Amino acid sequence: MRALTYHGATDVRVDTVPDPILEAPDDIILRVTATAICGSDLHLYHGKIPQTESGDIFGHEFMGVVEEVGSEVSAVSGVYAGFIHGFLFGDAFDKGLTFKMGQTHVQRFLPERLEHIEAGRLQPELIITHRLALEEAPLGYQLFDKKQDDCRKVILVTGAAAGTLGADHEYA
């Protein structure tokens, strides 16, 4: 599979990496169809997270399709946020620590928002300024980091979805 990998401060590349495998009976494998670059990614991009090693795969704001499930997975539905190892929160959750937090249930608001977008009353372009194919992820990080070309939010999409979701550039 193709993935955005870290090779040192400000050096990220789209590389071919091994396909994921189920390691535990409660694992799932998700085929990522779109992802975003966010502000917290810049800490990794600039090499400010000491645990980041060459070859680590970037990305934590993504969506996709469940491709495979472990033997103990009985249902997968809804909208989930993942726990990312190497980030302090992900490691803390694994230790059973409790945090006071809030959560927005996007699925509650999505139908109404889509209606507004389709009717032209809400324009995501005001927030999502750049849509790029995955292969252009290094450029996306540069644009977002330097705020070049009035960049506010970058969405990275894969394969045929790049054209469907309006990527500014598309690779075969």
C-alpha cells in the first residue's frame, strides 16, 4: 500500500509499505479513502516528537472503508476516533487513565450540513482550501506549514477518489 512516511524533520515521502495484517482478534483493517493535514501534524513534520522514527506512517484524521475484521469483531458502525500510539493521549488511554473531554457527534449534524452544502448555503471551500492526491502529501505539508497559497486546510485523497472529491491535482 502507499502511505506518507517520515524520514526526518520536514522530509516526508509517499512510500510503498507492507499491507496491514490483523494482529489481534479485535482488530480491524481500514482502507483509508481520505485524510486531512492538521496543526498537530506539524509537530511531527518538524521533528519535535522524539518518538517519531524514520519510516513511521503519518496521519490521524482519516476516513475509510472497513476491509477486514478480526474473529472477535461482531459489529462496526458509527463514527470513531482512533487512539494513536506515540501520542501522549493514545498511550494514556491504553493505561486506563481518565480525562475530562467533550465529543461532537458529527453524524448528528452531517445530514443537515450536507443539505446546506448541496443548496449552496454553506461552502466548505472557505475551510478546505486545498484538495490533493495522496502522492502530493509532501507538498500539502509545505503549503499548510508555511500557509502558502492562503492554505487553511488540506484534504488528501487516494486513487479515483481524488477526482471525485475535487483534488486540485490527480495522479494515475
